[in-house]
Amino acid sequence: MPTPRIAQSSADLVDRRVLIVEDDPTVREVVGTYLEAAGFIVEAVTDGFAALDVIAERRPDLVVLDRMLPGIDGAEVCRRIRATDDIPVILLTALGAPEDRVGGLEAGADDYVTKPFSPREIVLRVQAVMRRSLAEFAPEAPFSIGAFHLDPSARTVSDAGVALALSTREFDLFAFLLKHPRRVFTREELLRAVWGWDFGDLSTVTVTMRRLREKIEDDPARPRHLCTVWGVGYRFEPEATA
């Protein structure tokens, strides 16, 4: 197929490695061609087991992962990745129901794209997710608030000295809330500030918040730090609420 005319990635993204996990040869070729045209180094495999082998042997910078795969499906592959690594994962799904998209996010995906999609959309999503995971911003000084300590440049956060194992999106969301304690944000505001989306599925925020609570709260069903303001959104309380 002819080389697509698309904007090159910025210099810091050129030669970053993307693993495509897709059993459909047409989708695999088209997505790979567009990502290579944008300056990425692309490797492609056709099933989840091969993907896990590649990740273990030569860790990519990002994974584009089909939800429906032979052997083990994409959601299970994502869960296995998340058990050991925080590599950004973009899930490709032909399943349009909200519960299917939520299932991918609950498995640990950072983003998802619903088929059919534009290959240019994939490139833009890869660039956006990778930039966020690489933390392309001026170094910020570490700070503490309540029992939490955040180092934005190192992308680490701890609770009472214990490091928290957060995915890319979980870290981004929690870091944003730590920087704005006690301020209430709607899901739309969080989607723009953390994901960089002007529109999108608000369940993305809901699911990521639920995953965060499972890692931060003593009782995720009764959160004391990541509080829901009913009818509005969420706020972070530095000191645990009673």
C-alpha cells in the first residue's frame, strides 16, 4: 500500500517502539504502515502469548492490543501486562457496548479505540498516550500532602512511605488530584485535563477512579481520600475523612 501522508511525530517520539497485537492481517498492516510513517519502530504479532513473550524479551514503549485474539483475549493479555509492568496499552475493540469498553479499562488499558476506526486516529492516540507516559513537561519538584508523597518527574507516588503501583492513567489522574486538593472536578473536566480529550466516554474516568480507589483506599466502597461529590464529580481529601 502507498505510504500515507501524515504528520511526523515530534523528535522525542521518533524511533519509539510500538508493539501491535492483531490477528487481522489487513488491520495489522494498515496500522503498522501509518505508525511507521509517523516515525515509530513497529513490531507486530498475531496472538497474546507472542505479545507477552515480546514484552518480556524486548519491552516496547507502547502496545496497541486487539480485544478479540486467538488463545487469550486482549483483556487478559492486558491484565497480565499490568501484573508486572506499566507499559501504556491502547485497546482496539469491535465491541461497542459500554460494558465491553469498561471491561478493557478495568483490565488496565490506558485508552481504547472502537472499530471501525481511522488509522490517523490510531496515530494520534499513540502519540498522545506516549507523550503522557513519557511525562514531557518541565521537571517539577516532589511534594507531600497528607500521607502522600508525589515525585512528578520520576512519576512515583507513595502512601506513608509505601510506593503505590499505578498504571500510567492511574498515576496521571491521582497526580492531578494531588495537585488540586479539595477542589471538585466533574468527569468532563478530568477527561480534558488528564486524558486530553474534549469529548469521550465518561466511564473512562469512572473506571480509572475505581481502580485508583482499590489501590489507595482501605475500603474502596467507602473512600476517604478519593471522594465522590454526588451530582458533580470527585475531589481529593488529603486527610482521610471520617
